[in-house]
Amino acid sequence: MTEAPVMQSIQNRCFRFTCHRRMPCFNRCCGNLNLVLTPYDILRLKKRLRLSSGQFLDRYTDGQIDKASGLPLVRLRMGGRASRHCPFVQAEGCMVYEDRPGACRLYPLARAALRFFGPGNVSERYFLVKEPHCLGRKAERQWTVDGWLVDQGMVEYNAKNDAFAAVFSCRPRQVLRGLTDRHRQMMFTACYDLDGFRDFVFNSTFLERFAVEDDRLMRIETDDAPLLDFAMQWLRFALFGETTLPAADGFAPPRR
């Protein structure tokens, strides 16, 4: 039986770690995974692989409903029944390294974040993930948490992931579990199937119901990052009736 990782407090926000191909444990952290993907993870990966979001979801993920919240989740589909190895890892390492998921680039750290209503209202704490197979913690090189976040490109990932989490955080559980199957499908499309959401925006009555500036329309038509930001605003409107998007004349937000 594989031992569960231990989350250890980080003293003085400093830790030791290194990882490279010559280490005996190289790639072992990429097996036996149960990896939940965030919307920004999928945005980066599907672009890296030159796939549509629908193609990426079909080939590389499995969807499920979270038992606690009732919200849809997407997990990376692992290969090998026993090893459950990441489909993007080969002997020489990660084939999508520059666009690897946030949980992978944050390793050996884990992040716990408490989110509150309002922009930027996030309280976070970091832990060191201790796994028996990992030898990187015995390295001489020392990092600060802040230095590691910058080095691993986590600043942008955290910002995008916090914007996603803010849509649903601090909502009463009964409100989330009260969402209908139609609401959950709306969430899945807006969060994970960005190309499907773009089609919804530009090839339905969406633009007759919302007043969206021309320059913003130009950005979201071709750029996934502002489209994801737009999708998060739309979800707050569509699911919870918040006035995050200006409605066209005569169109009122849904009541919750």
C-alpha cells in the first residue's frame, strides 16, 4: 500500500528542494496520481497540445460530481491500471513542462487558501509535502516560499485559480447543492470547455441579452485568458444573480 503524503508546516517560509533527471526518484511523483484540474490548467494544456477544449477533455480527462459540493470536477485521466502514471510523462521527464498543472509546478509545496467575497480577499498558507520516495528534500539548495512561487510560475496560476474559486467560495452548501443539472452543465462548459463557451457567446442570443464592449468582444473571441475571466463573471450572474455583467435593455438577471 502506498503511504499517504504528510503535510508539514514550513519553518520561516524556507525549505530545501531540488529535482533533476539524475535523481533515483525522478518521475516517481508523477505516478499514482489523483489530480484535479482547474480551468486554467486546462486552458494551458489544451493550448500546448493544440487541441480544442472538447478534444482535450475527451482524450485526457474524466468528469465527476464532487460529493460534498455537488459541483462538477475534472480529473486528469491516468495511464496504467497499477502505476496510474501521468499521460504526459516519459522517461526523460514531463512533455508539457512549461504548461504543467498548477499542482505539479507547486510541488513539493501544497497551498491552502481561505477565500472571502470581494477581489483579492484571500488568506493563504503553504505546507511541505513529504513523500517517502522523494529525495529532493535532502538537497542543499534552499528556497523561500515566495522565491519558489516566482521560479515555478505560480503567481499567475494562483490568481486565475483564486478567481475560479471565488465564484463558489463562501456560498452556503445548500445553495450549491440546490443547483440544477442545467446549472452544473453551464458551469462545466464555462469552466472547462472554453471553446464551447466561446461558441455559446458568439453563436446564440447571448449578445442580445448582455451589453459587452466591442474591445472586450475582440479579446475574448481570440484569447482564452480573458475569455476565462469573462466566463467567471458570467457564472456569478447566471448561477447566483450577481450583477457582474451589464444586461442589455429589458433583460433582468435570474433570481436565486
